[in-house]
Amino acid sequence: MKIAVIGTGYVGLVSGACFADSGNFVTCVDVDEAKIEALKNGIIPIYEPGLETLVKRNYAEERLLFTTDINEAIDNSLMLFIAVGTPSVEDGSADLSYVLNVAKSIGQRMSEYKIIVDKSTVPVGTAKKVEETIREELDKRGLHRLEFDVVSNPEFLKEGAAIDDFMKPDRVVVGCDDPRTAELMKELYSPFVRTSNPILIMSPAAAEMTKYAANCMLATRLTFMNEIANLCDVLGVDVDEVRKGMGSDSRIGHAFLFPGAGYGGSCFPKDVRALIHTADENAYNMQLLKSVEDVNNKQKEILFKKLSEALGTEDMRGRKIGVWGLAFKANTDDMRESSAINLINSLLKAGAEVMAYDPAAMKRANEIYGDKIVLKKRSYDVLQDVDALVIVTEWNEFRRPDFDRMKSMMKNHLIIDGRNLYNPHNVREMGFDYRGIGR
Ligand SMILES: NC(=O)c1ccc[n+]([C@@H]2O[C@H](COP(=O)([O-])OP(=O)(O)OC[C@H]3O[C@@H](n4cnc5c(N)ncnc54)[C@H](O)[C@@H]3O)[C@@H](O)[C@H]2O)c1
């Protein structure tokens, strides 16, 4: 099939590369000229395991093209996927301007039947808005009878495991009212569901809602676990034992039960806010989700709180603090709404000197902080003479460190572990003041 993917970010680039890898002819479009130029030169603008190989292979085989020219992509494709960002605006709602701009460009260009597929996460009713926007542009051009279909096809991939998630999805959700278009969507996705995971055809509005409901459920589950961990801290219980005990219940399961310093990233925070906003707009009070957001905002301050408790002061002038991990989770360079930002902002405000390291997010951190913090090339380099080490991201390389080496470098043997990576008993035996979440 001939496909255009408009928006070549985390979702667009992964979707484009995976569609190309299953034999489709894909044109990836972005307004960011530097990004497209880099991709043409084999430079992948994001860190995502496995993506580089996939992009290079399909680019070399000319199944994957990169362009800034949306018109070329529209002309050459039957299916036009919209994968641009939908960030939060001030009032918490999703900013649809990028999606609707693309819809407008499509309406201004298309001159034959097209299928427009919303892959961005968008509020209920957006497929309708996309349709209206395109129709309006076609009408202006006198193309009143030109047909097209709009499909909602939300994406469920996780950054850090995006290729695997896309290639082997638990399910594919297709919101589509037209049976012929639904069949084409099924055909497109059939290589990815060979183990018979379902392709669920539903109304566009239900598909849009499914994506928000799924993300909000996961955010709620994490937040619930963070509260259980906080109570464990108060009661002197090890939440890791509790987590295993809970997760072994087949009605509960083990996934998304790891407590931490609050959820971040480019999806959960904005999607929770957007669903609350949709509900408010429709005079329904999403009480539970509002609490989830409140609890999460507080949780994001927990690392600084634990650190200042351990040091006996909130005044960090003259203190040197090491930070391991800046990305909002492991295996990505994405720092959007990462708890590391809350921590570092509080540290800087309190006068601390911050030394930080992340295996993938250094470029992003440099864009955010410049010379306000010291970025070190290796994990151990941040430990020299520090008053404490704070672990924010659960990168594998932090899981089995050389504690003797750490001890010899750190001025004060304090570890605040926002990911519960270590066995508290063992680390304390080695002479560290070790503080995890709920342990
Ligand atoms: N990142 C994730 O893990 C993830 C997972 C599932 C769903 N989503 C959803 O997918 C959507 C995209 O997310 P992302 O993280 O890939 O965003 P992103 O910010 O990484 O990428 C968006 C890209 O769109 C480009 N763009 C903006 N306007 C454009 C236009 N008019 N024409 C062409 N390109 C344009 C931007 O330059 C950018 O490169 C969002 O709605 C998000 O909620 C994201």
C-alpha cells in the first residue's frame, strides 16, 4: 500500500518504518527540515532501540522516503496517517492545532479518494473535526463530491520498546464507519497480528476514547501504587514485598505496579489532563482522575523531599548532588515531563550544584539546562565528592553498580533511589544511607 505518515516524531517515525518493513511504500513528512535532512543522511533524531536498523534498511530499499513536502506525500499515497503532536494547552485540553493544520493541508491538495487516519491521541469528536476541516477546504475548491474517509487508529506503543509494540501489538484499534475502509485497515495491519491478536473495529469516537481510557487507567494504577508505597514508608513496610504479593493475584497482574517518583513522559500527564478537560467541558466531574493528577504532582517532588529529609535541610547551597537518569523512563531519550526536571529544578532553586548522567538523554538535558548543571559522560563521573546520589531512571546500567567504587568517590554515602533498584538490606550493610520509595 502507499502510505504517507505526517509527523515524523516518536510515533510517526516508528509507524512509518514498521509499515515500510512489511512491504508498504511509505513517505514520512515533517515540517522540521533539520530532522528530515538528518533522516536522509541516516541520522535518527530520537533514541529508540532497533529503530536505526529498520530505518536504514527500508530507506536503502527505497520503501521509506523522507520529505518536507506534504503535497508530494499526499499525491503519492492512498492512506494519510496523521501522527503530529497533541500537547496540553494551558487549560489542560489537547492542542489540536497541529492535527487540524494537517487536515487543512490535505483538503487543500487532495484531488482523488484518500483515507485519512488519525494516529495522534485526540479527544472524542476529533475525527469529525478532521472530516469537517477537509470538507471545508474541498468545498472552497469546488470539489463538493470528492470522497474520503476518516479513520481513528490510536497508537499504543511504549517508547523504549516501540518497535516491538508496533510489530506485535496486543490489539489494533480501528475506529471506522465504512466497512470497505475497515477491510483495508485490517489488510494493512494483518502482518502485525499473525498470532491472532485482535483488530478491533469500532466507532471513531470509541477508538478515540479507548486510547485515553487506557492511558488514564495505567496512570491511575501507577499512582495507586505510589500511594501504597508512601503509606509503606510511613508504616515501615517494604512495598516491594507488597508489590509481589499483589501482582501474583491473576486479577491484578504484575505490570505497572512499580512505585516511583511519579509518572511523566509525553503521554500520561497530558492525556490525564485532556480527559479531565473533556469531562469538565461536558459537565462531568472526573473526581478520580483529578486525584490521580494531584497525587502524581506531589509524587514528583518526592525525591527532593527525601533528599532534604536525609540531609536535614532544604538549603542546598554548597551541596553537590549526583543524578543518575534524566529520561522519564529507561530506553528513551524523552525528557518530556520527566521527574528529573522536578528534581533538578528544586535542586537548582535550593542552591545545589548538580552533576548528572543519562545514557541517552544528554542532548535533551543540554537543551533544557545548558550550563546550569554539569553533564558527565560516564555514570561514575557524577559521583566525585557528592553529598548524595539520586536515581531517577531505571536504566539497566544502574542496576548492578560497583558499590565499593561508589563509596570511594562519594563524600557522603547517601543514595535516594527513585526506582527501588537495590536490595535495601544489602546496600545498608555496605554502609550506605539508602532511601527508596516505600522501603
Ligand atoms: N510518544 C509516544 O510514546 C506516543 C505513544 C502513543 C501515542 N502518542 C501520540 O502520538 C502523537 C505524536 O506523538 P510523538 O511523541 O510522536 O510527537 P513528537 O513531538 O515526537 O512528533 C511530532 C512531529 O510532528 C511534526 N509536525 C508538527 N506539525 C506538522 C505538520 N503540519 N506537518 C508535518 N509534521 C508536523 C513535528 O515537527 C514533530 O516532528 C501524540 O498525539 C501522542 O500523544 C505518542
